[in-house]
Amino acid sequence: MHRPNPKYLNDEEEAMQSKATRFRTTAALCAAALLAAGCTAMSDDKGGGDGGTVKLSFANSYTPEHPHTRCGVEAVADDMREQDNGVEIETFPNSQLGDDTARVTSVMDGDIDMDVQGSSALAEVYAPIGVLDMAYAFDGPDQLFRFFDSDAGRELKDTFAEKTGMRVLDVWFFGMRHFSANEPVREPGDLGGLRMRFPDSKVYLENAKALGAKATTVAFEELYLSLQRGVVDGQENPIPTVVEMSMEEVQSHVSLTGHQTGSQLIVVNEDSWQRLSGEQRRALQKSVSGTRAENRECVEREEARILKQWAEKGKPEVVEDVDREAFRGKAEAYFTENLKGGQRELYDAVRAAG
């Protein structure tokens, strides 16, 4: 049995693993119940290892039009349907099964089988994995994928599974995150007087400090109105997300800082994974990993289309002459000084993947 590598652990981890412990206890009780009288969560109507049909729920937080839905979740569901291998995937986009935090718990508990999650949300149950969402940790999707395919990436996935009861099947590229505001952001000093909206998570709030921004937390659903009414001056997201939420209507500039290589992890509940036969597991793994390149192309095509459209309209103004090296150096200095224990070890491994 693989044992956790101590270098990926830190002093805060024990308290953050209570949910994972409850999951493993539930799984053990379920296994014991199977020997006696059968367990509802693993009943024959969902069992596929013996030749039956397995029905898996696959959730995400994005609209049906978003690349992660069209070229990600739905692509996997269609592929598995075409293979007719006894696995049926039902998709639930647009946070139908709860927000990110709720869905992480639901996957751990087995109420949702599969989900698309950012590492900052998963860091609530396993802190080191949040490093993947830190500013300038990666220099782009190529480095992101190299890390995930490396020994260090595989070890992280193994340890994460042992600690949480969730298995990471692969990573998809979410897009580069950029700043938008009603003035250009070319260097860290330009953020000084701006109230920038960041997601309300430990990782993103650390990113704000690392980049020199004054973070204001606003719910994603309230972001458009907050920008329109001046509650916040700007925000940061990938370009397709800016358009998806119509934020270009209330922001005059989009500055291509590329300060975060956005990624989304495809996670599956371990019991759900074990219900599959060996052949079904291989098929699902191949489908999720095979979608990685298609998903990236879909995201980058959408970004290119939007940038072209903005250039033709002349608004919002796209700021390309950003001093990324200044931003990158500031972030790296911050994390090098402040990260400790398992997070620092993982951060160094990620940076080495370049």
C-alpha cells in the first residue's frame, strides 16, 4: 500500500482531514455491511463490476455553453455512451448539485460520483494541493501538464486519494487568469489603489497579497452588479469567464497579466471508482485524459475568438504590454518566504517542472 510522503504534509493538515476520516469510516462500515446484508450505496442497480450498468453523476459549476461543459464533461459522457461499456454518465452543469464547497463534501460522501473542481476548493480538505492555484506557480498549460504527468504529480494524486477518499483522474486547463478594471494594470504598483475582487478562499487571498492587490471578496453571482455599482474596481478571471458573465460591459480594460494558470481537477469518489470493472476504469480514465487536449483547444479557441471580437469593436481595451516578469518575481518572492512544510515542498516541485 502506498504510504503518504511526509514532505506533502503540514502542521494544519490533521484538523483539515476530519471529513476524509469520516468518509473512510463510512466506507469501512459499508464494506462490513455488504458481508452481512448488502449496502444501499453499492446495490446491484448501480453495480457494474459484475457485468451490470453503473450510473455516475458528473457535476460542475459552469454553464452549458462553457468550454468545460461543452468540451469537457459532455465530451466524456458522450464518449462513454458511444463505447457502450456499461457506464452511463449523467451530467449536472451550472452548480445544479451545489456550489464548489458543497460539492467537494458531496463527492467525499459519495452523493456525487464525479466533479470538476479547482485545487483551491480541494485545499479545504487537503491543504498542499492548493499550491496548484497559486499565482505564477505554473508558466502555462504545458508546464501544468508536465507536472501532472511527472512522478511528483502522480505522488500528489496518490496521497490526495488516501487523505480524502477522492481520486484525481486528470487535470484540465481552465485558461490563463487576467485582471480587468477601468484602467490598465501593467505592473504590480498599478494594483495599489484598486479594490480587486478575488474569490473568498485562502489560496486566492494569498494570491492577492503575493501580487500586491487589495482583495475584496464578492460572491461570483454578485460580481457583475458589484463592478457596475463600483463596489469593486476590478476582478480577475479567464477571458471566456469574463464574457460568460458579461463583465466586459462594465470594465474598460482587460490586462493580460496571465498571473495564474487556471486548472480544474477531475475527481471521482473512491467507492464509485471501485464499483467499476477493470475495463470500465481504464475506459473512463482514457476518456477523461483523452479529453484534456480537446478541452484545452476549446478554451484557447474561445479566448482567441473573444480577443479578436474585442479588437474589432475597440472595447474593452486589451492591455498587452504587461510587465509579467515584475509580477512573477513579486509572487515568487512572497511564496518562497511564506510557504512552509508540505506546501513549500510542493511549490518547489511545481516550479521545477518548468
